[in-house]
Amino acid sequence: AGIGDVDASARATIPDGRHIHAGTTLGLSSSANVDAKASADASATVPAPSSGGSTGGGGSGGGSSSVGVGVAVAVNVANVTNEATIGKDAIVEANGVKLEAVMTDVDSDKIHTFGADAKSGAGGGTIGVAGAVAISVDTVHTNATIGENAAVNAGTGDVSLAATSQTN
């Protein structure tokens, strides 16, 4: 069995109710790039029964059987939060406000990659049973937000919010 359990968070936040005065552009930036995978590999090999000499005569010869069982289970659970936020009831005064929650560039990779992989096999005996299950449950929250009742005065500057995320 293979189990993966990942909780990853990247946050850039002005807390609820804060008053911020910035002389220039206020920037809040968070970034994330999460990869998570679970793998399982199971196999069973049973030696073939030895062939004993037959003594002849009637009746059914006693024989032996062998069973091989291979079972693989892989479960991957990933929870990713990437957010840039101005909290509720906050007051921001600046000459421009830029909030961004984006993908981190890791050697030109800007994709969250998730998965589960399971394989199994059984052989060599008179009976072989094999099964494999792979499950990946992945949740990604990417947000750039200005909270309820927050006051943002950007002066002569721009206000921009960007949230980008890509999964594979």
C-alpha cells in the first residue's frame, strides 16, 4: 500500500481590521507549486507444485494446489491553498494595490502535479489473483481577494488582483 497526504499553504495576508498606509504601491504576493504522488506495487509468485511420481491404480490422485494473491492500493490526498488577501474591515491606503496568488516557477515547471499509481500481479501457482486500485483526491484553492467591508484607497495607482493555478 502507498499513502500520500499533503497539506500545503502559501498565504500573503493583511489581517481583518488592520489599517495599512503605504507611501507607494502595496503588493501582496503568494506562490505555490506542489507535487504529490502515492505508489504501490504488489506481486506474488508461488512456486509450481512439485510433480510427485504416480503410483498407478485407480482413483483420483491427490494433488496440491497453490494460490498466489497480489493486491496493491495507492491513495493520494493533496490539499493546496495559495492566497493573497486583504482581510474584512481592513483599511488600505496606498498609491496602487497589487494582490497575486500565482504558480512558483521550479526549473520552468509551473504546474501542480498529483497522482496515484498501483500495480500488482500473481503467478506461478495453479491459481493467481491480483488487483490494484489507485485513487488521487486533490483540492487546490487559489485566490486573490479583498475582504467584505474592506476599504482600499489606491490613490492615483491601479488595483489589480490575479490568481493563477494549473494542475496536471
